[in-house]
Amino acid sequence: MTRRQWLKGMVLMGFSLALAQNHSERWVVIISIDGGKPSAIRRLIAEGKLPNLKRLMEEGSYTLTAQTVIPSSTAPAHVSMLTGIDYPERFPDDEAIVKKNEPFDEGRHRPVSVMTVFEIAKQAGFRTALFAGSGKRIKYVEKPNTLDVAEYLPSDDERLKRAIALLGDERKRPHLLFLHLTETDHAGHKYGWGNDPLGIPPSPEYLQALQNIDRRIGQLVAELQRLNLWAQTLLLITADHGGIDKNHGGNSPDETTIPWLAAGGLARRSSELRLQRTIRVFDTAATALAALGLPVPDDWDGKPVWQALRDGL
């Protein structure tokens, strides 16, 4: 590292710390619905079966035509979501993350070398936390000293319970929290996401998994409201990929199209977003930083979705 680079880093860190002091009572929660397919979400909302997502969409800003990365798999998509870059585009030869979508193995793998959203928030003095699936495909973003809490648990209900408990602890409450919900992905692989081009609907089991996740999201929102945090919270709900038949990873719209929703007191009430550009999964990290009042790195592919944020942020 050159002296100029070191000085630039110190200036950025000092600027971020000053901003953090002014925005320490803001909270960002990112929920990833693993394998959340927008066409299935739209169907269930029309049937009145996703009341919590429906309310959040009406009270916030959303699109059901956002796009993930290719390959549309858990590891590359979540790494992109949480680093603000199109990771497969920049690192196409990454064997573990991009080519094989491997679970993280402490003996063989290392965290990503690029900046993560947790790293930037932590450097600015914010508390950070992550609750993800026990498959550990998201552990690639767990860089040393960037997460105050990082737990990998087998069920959505366990992860939700731990997240709610942490939010209830004023001394440890994270300003930036990531929650991974995976029941939809398990149901899609086992029973099927359906196939939109062929007119094959999602399996009943997959649709039920979406309804179960809707209930969990409702529990989290109710807790944020009970704690009087909702007015100063940005809740971002998205997905890593969709699915077709019992698979994903390809470039079909069934697999690459994802939901993207911003709700809470820091979100703008725009309802369905109609932008000149397509929202991408890596815009999530940039929007999270913007809500916390932190600068987005110039070299990130992701950009804040300002149209989804309350005026004045």
C-alpha cells in the first residue's frame, strides 16, 4: 500500500466515522428470501395470501423485475448482494464461489478480498450482524473483524428468533442486520418452482413456504414496531435467485428475476418503482449504505436506489 492510498483510506474512514455519529439511530435490515420467485409472489398477493409483503409493498417501494447475477446461484448472488459488485463478472474464474457455488469450508476457503457492506459499516463505527443458513454459502463475506455477530443456523425460525433477540438488546442492537430465509429454496429444489414459459405453476409446497416466510417477515416487522425502531428503519427484502422446475443457476427469466422491496420509516412510499434502469441485486448493499448515511465506494457496480429512500437521507 502506498502512502497516498493509506492517506486516502484514513480520510475516508474519518469521514465515515463523522457521518456515523450523526446517523447512529438509523437501522437497516436486509432480508434475503433464498429462491424467492417474483411470479409466485405476485400470484399469492393477488390471492390475498401474503398479507405482510402486500402491506409493505403498498407502504414502501418495490419492483418484481429486479435482476440477480449469472450464474443465478446462492454463493455468487449473495456475495454480489453484500459487496456491491457483480462478483461473477469481475471474478469469473473464482472456483469456489462462481464456478461451483460451494459451501464455505474453513480448511479450503477464504473470505472475499473485496470490501463488504459490513466492513464499511463496521469501519464507520456501526454494529453489524448476520444470520444465515447452515450451508454457509454466505460465509464468504465474513471477513475478520467486520461482523459483531455471525451465526449459521439450520432453520428460518431459529435465525428469526436470534435476530429478534439481538434487536431487543439495546447494547448489542445491530445498525446493519442481514437475515437469510431459506425455506423457499429447499421447497423449490425438492418440489419445484414451476416453469413459467410452459405454464407449470409452482408446487403447493413452494407456495406454502412463501406464505411461511411472509409470516416470519410480519413477526420481524411487529418486533421493530414494538421496539419503536420502525420509523428509523430501512427494511430491504430481496432474493438471490428464482427457479425453474427444480433448479436454478442459469440465465432464464424464471431464474434471474428477483423481488426487491424497501419499506420502513426510511423508505419512500412510491409503491411500484418504474425506473429508467433495472435494479440489480448488488444495488442492495449500496442502498443500505446510503440509508446509514455512508458513502458508496466509487468502484462499486451497485448504486443506491434513491427513488426508494425517504427524502432527506
